[in-house]
Amino acid sequence: MATIRCGQTIRDNDEMRTRAARIATGLAEHGVTAGDRVAMFLHNDVAVIEASIGAGIVGAVPVPVNWHWKGAELGYLLDDSDSRVLFAHSDLVPTAEAVLGDRLLIEVDNDSAPPTGRHPRYEDWLAAQRPWSQPPTQAPQSMIYTSGTTGRPKGIVRAATTPEQSAASAALIFETFGLAPGMRTLVPAPIYHTAPNVHCLVSAAAGIDLTIMPKFDPEEMLRLIEAHGINHFQAVPTMFVRLLQLPDAVRARYDLSSLTTIVHAAAPCPPEIKRRIIDWLGPIVREYYGGSETGGCVACDSDQWLAHPGTVGRPIADADIRIYSDSGDLLPAGTAGRIHLRPPTGWPNFTYHRNPGKRAEMERDGYLDIGDIGYLDADGFLYLNDRSTDMIISGGVNIYPAEIEACLLELPGVRDAAVFGIPDADLGESIAAHIESTGVTADAVREHIRSNLAGYKVPKLVVFDDDLPREDTGKLFKRKIRARYWPDR
């Protein structure tokens, strides 16, 4: 029987579903009905899956919350989403209490702090409920809040779906993620983010054996793959970098022969890093591209990537891609512009909660702009340049930081890199690089870039930074570093 496990918690599928049915009853007795929101202020934990499924049984919408958020950020989300119930780990309860209002808080025990004793404890509350006995309501997708790189985070609301539409959507997710019935899959990323959240919930619904890491640790990941015979995992490029930085002896210590599929997304993967992962683990690496709003629209396998190095793939199913200029002109192959995606049929439409105008702004001719710049080659494969908000314009020349960051990660001793534009009186912007490294000098950094890229891409400013701020998904909090140089933005 399929199992779901996270840290020391292990449940078989039947036990997990019984517990979810008890949660459904408890939520309903508190007055939660179809369309209401239930927030999850939780670290990675089996409780996230149980509570999400329980909410879905009564037709309520799970709202995963980034557990790094502080009072004002959490308060905004709870108020904006109109969440009626909040599940929170004990160490996060004090943050939640400051903005809780009259909401019910269910406290989930964890090792980081003792129970506060001020709220119903998850296990006691769950045990007091009887399992839900009515037919389940059609379960909605989670309401994910975007990362808020510009302005406040926006809640993504999916259109209601029929069972047939939900089945079509699940089939698309299986295709995009490379999942299959009977697999044993591992999730190393935080499940408050879209892809890991979808990965967990779809796997649990399909009865796929599921291992969730409480937090990512590269050697622990290898141990879990061997211990549980993992066939499949989904990662982000930063995790590949950390895995490759393990000593050869450590990597050789673990039997990874059970792996049949690795899938990655969320950020551009430096080509050299991806090539090394394929060389190590074999041509089992898949990649997909899309957004929280659109789902996966583009994908490629290892053979396609090796034939088109650097691509993120071609459209899946009947999805489509167009590249537009800033002025709205359709651009030909080989010319970079704003990427617009048309999701495949079967992916549910969406709007932004309380902000339908923002949804309308991103659409052109039925295609959606999710903020990336890239181009198509003659064979229809898509390549990413960078986020439109990250592009540097120096002396009228467009410079893409992701290209420079990928180059820096090839320099021995560089562990991480953030490249961005800073004010320049003559050029408008010049290039800054914040680098996490061991034994690397600024001169070596500049010479490496100069030897591999055009001279105008060499950073004017090189700063060595002990701990670059990254989300658990691997995405850089680049705006936090950039804000030091642009105080008025």
C-alpha cells in the first residue's frame, strides 16, 4: 500500500484519508462550507496534505502560506483570502496570534517549540471528530499567493471544474511532472509553493507513494532515495548545484539506481549544471516551464535538451507560445521578447482574487504574459533570457543577469551568485554581482566573465556575500539585495 511520509511521520494511504475525512467534519462543524478558505501556516508536514484534502472534501479552498512570512504579511493574506480557519505549527503560533482576529486556529505540534496550550491541538481536535460520511464536494485547487515581486502578493483563484475537467487537469500534471501510477516520488521543496503543493496533492490523490523532506539537505536526499527506492523527484536548479557540490565519495556512497525520472522547473538551470546532472544520473532529466497561473505549458526530456542545449522545451498537448515586443508586435524565431503562453485545453482558467484587472492586463490575444523574456528557435523550442523585472539596461543595451549568473556558477569556488543592475550616472545602470564563494577573488570573477561572455557583461561591482537570500524553492530574493542600491524604488 502507498505511504506518505515526512520526517518521523508515516501514514498509509487509507489512514491519511480517514484522518482527512475527520478534518472535513471538524471544519464543517465550525461552519466551513464550499468556497470558504482554510489557511495552512505550516512547515513541510503530512498535516498539510491531510488538512488540504479535508478542506477539499467540504469544497473549501486550501490556502498554503509561506511560513517565513511575518505578522503584516500573514495578516494581509488572511484578510485578503477571507480564511476562516488557520492551521499553524506551534513555533509559528505567536506570529499567527498577532493577526488572527476571530479565526479558529488549530495548533499542530512540531519539534521547534512546545505546544502553547492556547488553541485546540491538531491531534486532539482530529480525534474528536467522526469521519465525514456525506458525498465529497468536488475538491478545488489550492489558492496560491504569488511571491509579490511587484506590489502585494496576489491570490490565484481557479475556475470551478467538473470531475471530467479535473481528470483532464490531473492528466496534464502527470505528463508535465513525468509522474506515473505505481511510482515512488520524493518532494524536497517547500509545499507552500505551487509545484510542490500540486505534486503532493496529486500524488496523494492518485495513491502514489510520497516522501516529503521536512527541509532540503543534499546528502539526506540521497539517503532517502536509496532507503525508499525513490523513482521520481522534482527539484529546482539550486538543489542540483548543492548535490553536485557534495564530495565525489559522498555521492558514490548511495545507490540511486531506482531513479527513473527527475523533473525540474521554477528557475533557469545553468546549462553546465544540467549537463553534469545528466552525466551523473543519466538521461532521465525532464524540464518544464510555465507559471503558477498557467501550469506547465512547455517541456523537454534529456534527449531534446541535449539536441537543443539551454532550451526549456516545446509546448505540451495543445499549448502554444508567442513572443511579443514591448509594443505588441509578434516577433520571429531567434528574436527575444516577452513570452506569452496559451495553456493547454483542460487547464482551469483563473483570475486574481479581488484584482481581475491585473488578470486582464497580462493577456494578449488569448495568450498570457507571466513576466519572462525569451525566444523561440527555428524548431519551436523555447529559451529563457530572464525575468523582465531583472533585465539590466546599460547604455541602451539589454543585459540578462541569468546568463551571467550561469557563467559564474561554472567558476570553481563559486557557490551562488546574484547579478542585477545598480545606478550608473553615465550608463543608466551598471552590473553588480553578489557572490557566495570560497577562495575566489574579484579579479578572477571578472576574468572568468570576460573569457566567456562579451566584455560589456563583466560586472563593475563584485561583492562577496556570505549568505545570499534565497527562497526554499531556490529563487533568489534579488530585490532584497538590489534595494540597497535603489533606496527610492
